[in-house]
Amino acid sequence: MQAFGDARNPAGQTVALGRAMERVVGLCIREGANQVSTELLLRGLLADPDCEGSRALTALNGAAGGALNAPPPAAPRPRADVVMIGFSPRAQTAMDRAIDAALEQQRPTSTGHLCRGLIEADDELGERLAVTAEAVRAALEAVEQEQ
């Protein structure tokens, strides 16, 4: 799998983001999705409770905040050979914003950048999680200071 953001961010991506993206691709294959949605990106992110993006959302939403519970996976559907999995327009915007944030900081694209991009790109997701982009940025700064 080609690393996310390599073409635009010379610093590449963090290992945690690479694992999250691998989980997202796995979800797409298991669920027969032909596009990565912001929901699948969120589920891939939250599957690692130790990554900075997941830690920031958990801090904002409470350890067991009901809104963070991902919906049950869709029943697997038969699928032909996977040639390409694309991104929905919102998911692509989230990815672009994640890379832009990383470039601003001159850092590898991370799960924190993806978390920020998701909330900035998908108002409905932010509303469902009861978080704002500003709150996510502050929570990510707090997580970074913990490290």
C-alpha cells in the first residue's frame, strides 16, 4: 500500500497513520465499499486507542461517550477483485486538510492531522461527536504536550 500523503508531504506519514489507513482499506474490503468515507476513516482512527487522534477525540467526548461508538459494520457483501478504492468527496477533503495541516507544521502526516481534517471536512461528523474543529485542535495540542 502506498503511503498516504507521500506525494504532497515530503515528510511522509507516521506509522500510526499507516496502520489506520490499512485498517480503513480492510474495512472497505470486508464491507464491500468502493469508496472510503469519513465514517470509515473515523472507524480506522478509533480502532487504535493509543494514537493521538483517538486520544484527542476520547478526551473531548469522554472515555465511553456514546457518540464515539462506531456503528456496527455492514454485513459483508460479495466483491469482485479490488482494483481501486477511491475516496468520497468529504473523505478526500479530510485527507487534503490533514496533509495541509502537516505541511504547515513541517511534520509527517499523523492521526492527529487526520482527526483534525475529519472534523473540519465533515460538519455532520463533528455534530454527531459533539466536537468542534477548534476543540479538536486544542485537544490535539494537549495530547502532544503529554508526550
